[in-house]
Amino acid sequence: MKITDVEVISFRMPTNSQGTKWGYGEAADEHDGIQSITRISTDSGAVGYSTGGVHSYFYGANSAEVEAVIKPMLIGQDPWDRELLWNWMAQHRGISEGLLGNIDSALWDMAGRVAGVSVAKLLGRARTRVKAYGSTAPNLGGPNVYANLARACQKRGYQAFKVHAYIFMDPKTMTPTPGKPASPREDIEICEAVRDAVGPDMTLMHDPWGVYSYQEAVYVGRELERLGYYFLEHPMDERRTEPYRRLCAELDIPVCSPELADGMHYSRAEWLLQKASDIGRIDVNFGGITACKKAVDMYESFGVPCEMHVGGHGNAAILGATTEETCEFFERGLLYPDVDYDASPLYLNTPCDPMDDTGYVHLPDGPGLGFDFNWDYINDNLIGGTSGSDGDGRQILP
């Protein structure tokens, strides 16, 4: 079997959120964004898919990158040689960790489709369901807004809830404040309101998205210990590990990082050896399923937990192939008040993370990564001029 084509299929997708120049997302009136599917084809007819774009945190490949870099490397190669291809792409300076993750995930999807089993089974399945936590969007409003959302999540069945509070935002005026990104005391007011709202038994976490100074992180960590929170995620800038090492030694509450640091499993090994975090963090945007499985296995070998960052089909496959002792939760979000997260996105017939009333996500079990694409919707909303579509932006798919 040889790879014959790599395509990027782009299409319009309505969304209720938008990015900001400060890096975080925010609620917005419904508007069209761009979602993409990467498709790898072979001379045997086998195909593999991965996704990215407006409906997910994950990197969506673009046609220029694929045409200039990926296709010349992959065409003619054996798609079963994933480790060889991964190392080849990982050494290429023109391929980001996100693009590598996108292509690697599609190769794993193809392998599962050919074998007729899920990627979790290919990796060695450990479970079919995972406890979920509801993960809020940041800058939603005052403590009551977060408390009400936490109650709604508890009523929905979530066993755990994570707060993203104020990020680059003045909590009094609710206007951006680039000069003072953190509001630790106001963050704690939100965290305390959430604890009061849900009672003592619900697992709670807090993620300030790296905006605290060391002193602020110590203060917030101590307050979260008082409130019985499970972990403090990504409290400081992750481009340096020494403050994290000191923080882990200072606090009793576990520190969960690195969330966004580059370096895939290699950097996670450095964090672990330096005792710069108590709980690891990674997702398939950092080198794909290949890199994530290496990272998770490393953490398991050291007896250190590792939580997967965000949801998605690729992360679901990793979770299906690990035990609860290593990776406990599936992150569902980001959640906004009055936005139905459970609704399936229009380009999928079924979501990747259906959750039951007891707070468990039931993992995809279809071949490969378990995508259930709505090809009629994708066909009707193709964007012209992209790889994988004709001049009018329409193509018979799959």
C-alpha cells in the first residue's frame, strides 16, 4: 500500500464563539467559520481522516502547507510506517507540532479503518467510557454566572467542573487589560462561589491559563487548598520551569502542567524529571497520537497522572487505551451559559463525546478514530479553491 494523495477539504461551519487578540475565545453571535478535514488516500483505496478548525481547538492543516511540504514527503510512502514517517516529519523545520499531529492522526485513522477496529483497540483498549468534567470558557462574568453554570453542569450529571476565570480582563469593567493579565483575588471569589454552589463532593479544578506571577500562583494555590480543589492547572508562563519546580515544592495542591508548552513528549519528560508538575498534560495537537501515547506511557511508568488537554476524537482514542489511574478525565468544553454543548456539530452525524446522565463520556468505537461525517452538509458548504474541491467548491465526497 502506498500513499497517493493528501488533501485538505475546507468548508463553512457556523459557530457561536470567536477568537480575540488576547488569545482566548469569547461568545459571539452565530457566524460562519472554517472547519477542515485532512484526507490521506492510497493506491489500495484505504483512506484516513483528521479534522481541525473553528469547531475544535485542534490545528486544521491548510492547502499551502500540504502542497508544499506534506505531499512531497508522503506520496509513495507506506502508510503503515507511522513511526518512520513521524520521525521524518518531526525533524522537518517546516512542519509544526500541530501539523504533525494532524497528519499522524489521519494515518492512525487509516490503520484503524483498514483493520476494522478503533484506534483505541489498535493501541490496546483499556476502557470504553471516561469520567467527564465541564470546562468553562473564560471571562463569563461575575461569581454568580460561574456558580449557576456549575449547578447546571452538576444537574446534567458532571462529576467534575473546571473554572477558567478572568484572563486579560478587568473584572469590574469587563474590558481587556493587557497590562495586568491576572486578577487572582477575583478569581478566588469565583472559585469560592462555585464550591458553595455545588457542595463539598464535586471535583473542582482551576486553570488561569498561565497569567499568574509566582507569588500570585502561591496565593491562589493556598486558597484552592482551603476550598478543596483537586488541581491548579497552568498557573504561570510555561516557557520556564524553575518557578514551577518551586511552586510544586511549596504547595500541597497538585499542579497540572505543561498545558501548552511545545516539545511534545520530549518536553514532558524534562518537566517530569525536574519535578516541575505533579500531573502531566498533553493532547494530539502536540505531535499526534504517536507522541501522546509515548508521553502517557512515560507518565504511567513514573506513577504520575497525566490529564488529556481538551476533547476530540484523537484524545478520545488515547483515553480509551489508558487506565483511569493515569488519565482520569475527559475535558468537555469550553462551556458557555445557554449554549447547548451536547448538540452534534453539523459536519458530524454524532458527536465524539456523548455523555450519559452519570457524567461518563462513551468513547467512539467505530473503525479508526470513529468519525461519523455528514458528507451531505460538507458537500453543500465546501469552500472553493481548497485542496480536495473543484473550482466551484463542490466535490462528491467521500
